[in-house]
Amino acid sequence: MGLLDRIKHAGFRPQKTRLQIDWMTNTDERIMQRLRGSEPETPTVIARDLERSAEYVADRCRQLAIRGLLVQREGEEYRYSLAELGERYLDDELSAEELEER
């Protein structure tokens, strides 16, 4: 049995490559996935769940909100939720042109 056969037999599946844009990071997609179907969260809570620094996640959330992928909710502390555009991105319904324009 060759290496490829062993990998397939072990249950590994090819990963689907999602649309990536220059300004996006791997953490951006993880943030959006974390917020999908959940209540608005603070960057601190998201950072803890993703094992990233709160400052880094706060910056990425701001960038995603500026581009319309997240919605920033104001209150005592900023909270973020997934915007309709973010849902479309996660559902692979967003073209590269639409995302690059942001």
C-alpha cells in the first residue's frame, strides 16, 4: 500500500481551499467560524477560544468589520457578530472581486 492509499485509508480527506485575499489571515476565517451562529462576542473571549492574543484578535475583528464581514456592536466593550457578507464568505458564495473591493 502506497503513501496515498495509507492516507486515504486513515480517513484523511482533501481540504477545501476557500477564497483568500491579500489582507486576510488564517485567523480571520477562524474568527468568522467562531462567531457563526453565536451571540456577539468580545475579542477577549474569541482570542481565548482561538488561543491567540486579545490584541491581535481585536485588530483582526476591526479589519473584518471595516470590510463588512463582521458587525461591531457597541456597549461597555465592543462585541462582534458575523455579518451577512461573512456568512456568504463562509458559504463560498462570495466572489474574489466582491471581497477585494473592500
